[in-house]
Amino acid sequence: MEEQIHISGFADEISPDFEQQLKVVTELGMHYISLRSANKKGIADYTVQEVQEELMPLLSKYSVKVSSIGSPVGKVGIEDEEGFQKQKLQLAELCRICKLLDCSYIRMFSFFIPEGENPDDFRNTVLEKTRQFLDIARQHDIILLHENEKDIYGDTKERCRILFDELKDPHFYAAFDFANFVQCGEDPEECWNLLKPFIRYIHIKDAVSSNQENVVCGTGEGKIELLLDRAIRKEGYTGFLTLEPHLVLFDSLVSLETTAAENIIKENKAKDGREGYAMQYHALCSILEKIGQP
């Protein structure tokens, strides 16, 4: 594989134990992770000192770097003012953690919309609150990566594009998630075409629309092979491809979804997190080989 493309991943899908996460990724030959949770604690609940004392020694031991912080910032109700203020404080600390880890990216979201309400009615509020997040990121020279997640304002390509067009900030780009677009009834190819100028990071997760389940990358409707071929060979994409298998139930999934975890992963597709993660890694490697990225 060319040095300009790096495979990373949400290693907490392997195990809640941080050292076990690092053991598995290094056994696979990976050198990066996206840090979402470690030792049963979400990264937004860590302090700089805790990261320095508890996590950095293990990262150094296994020679693993952090590609992005998988934060929950923006994964809060648009009308939840207390939650929003708490997340602003968490974001400031996450920016300091990013600097400590020599990392440039923090993944974020654009707020849950009340069930049954029209997301377009919350456009201005979403933009204003996202600007406040951006003010914090700008102070630390950190880039926020907006993920197109289900049930948030930016779950469709059009609303994602509104965010990027309106905010126009060099500290704000897209983390493109194939599976989430499928699960929102969107065509990933059309989404890619519309958002291409803003895509700075890619999540490797696939899904089928029939029952909304996640599947091994390349076997669903995410058009992952087609779009990676275009991105890397024709459009010059460089950077990270971040594994997010969602093939087995894992501890932190409960905090990531608005519905019961069993509705997202109805049946484990591997015996454990280690096997599911390896399945996704090898499937991605096969896709990269097919498109001429050995």
C-alpha cells in the first residue's frame, strides 16, 4: 500500500481493554487507531493527565499513533443546552489531548433532532452551535470532522453540504461514512459526488438497506470499492481509511446509538470483536489490492 494511505480503526470494537486493542491492531500490521474509548471509558471523559499517564505509555509500547479522536461532540439533542455546554468543555480538553497525541482530527456530529420534527427547522441553531464548537477547535488549530450519522441534522447529503457551504472553515471537513448514508436511504455515490470537496477522512463501514444491518465492507450497498477506486486512483485522496466494522456487539455501542444496540447489530457476524475487526481489515486490504493499492 502506498504510504499516503493509512489504515486506522476504532479499536474499541476489538475489546474494552486498551492494551488488548493495541495488541490486535499491531498483530494485523496496523500502526494507527481512532481513539474512541479505552478501558470502558469514553475519550471525552478522559483528562489530558489521564491520557498522558494511562494511555500514552501503551501507545508508545506498541508504536501505535492516533489518527483521530472519535469524540461524541455534537451527539446531543439540539435543544439540550446543558448537554451542549458540557460538550464545549469536553471539546476544549479533547483539543488539548489531540495536541498531546500529535493528532490533527476530532470526529464530531451535528446534533440529534427531536423525533418527528423537521430537521430544516433547526438549521440556524445547528449552524450557530457548530460555530461555537469551531471557535474552540480554531483556538487549538484542530480540524473537526463531521460524520454523517443517523438521526442528526447532517444525516443527508444535502444537509451535510449546507453545513460546509455555510460554515466555510478550514477547521471543518467531512468524515465520510458509507454505511450511515445507506441506512439513511441515501445513495453513497451521489453523496460522494456532492461532498467530495470537503472529504478529509473516510470511515470503512458498510450496510444493507433491507434491514439496516452492518456487513463486512464491500458486501453491502456502500459502493466502497467503486468509491475508493475513484478517490485514491482518480481523485488523489490521501490520508486515513478508518475501520468501523460494527460486526459484533461491543461495549461502547450502547453509548453510540439512539436505539437498542441489538437493533443495529441483530446477529454477531464473528465470534468476538477481535475476529470481526480482522474480517474488516482483511476485506479492506482485498479491496485495496483490487484497485491497485498493494
